[in-house]
Amino acid sequence: MAIGAPSLQSVLATELYALKVALEGVLVTEIRRLLLALSFCVRFVPRTTNTMAHCIARYSLRAEELCYWLGDRPSRLLDDVREDGSHFV
């Protein structure tokens, strides 16, 4: 009885997945260590209650170059800012 060897693609996919899992573990551990050392608090906020962060993230994905602002926010985001702020009034 002959058993076929796994393809190179499946071996590489398995190794890549193992690396991803290992890196995620290291990153989570390091983030937790930094949060404790710097006395930060992190909590989950649903997207429905944090629409401005979602809008900024979506805006950045469409940007063709690095963008940042100091002071006034981009005019495209003004409506989103007003909409997000109206939830807290």
C-alpha cells in the first residue's frame, strides 16, 4: 500500500498557520505586558457605538497616500463626526 506524501503547498500552508498562531500568541502576550506596565485599560466597544473610529478606518483604507491631520479634521469626515456625536447628546 502506497501513501502519498503531502504536497509542498499543504506543508507550507500548515507551517504558515503554525507561525501565525505563534506570532499572535507572542503579540497578545506583549500587548498585555505593555498594558499592565503603562496602566492602560482596554475594553470592547461595539462598532455600532463607535462609528467615528469605523469611519476613520474606512477613510484610511481609501486613502492613496499617508494622511494625518492636526487641528481641523478632513471635510469628508465632518458629517460622520456630527452623526457619531449625536448619539451622545
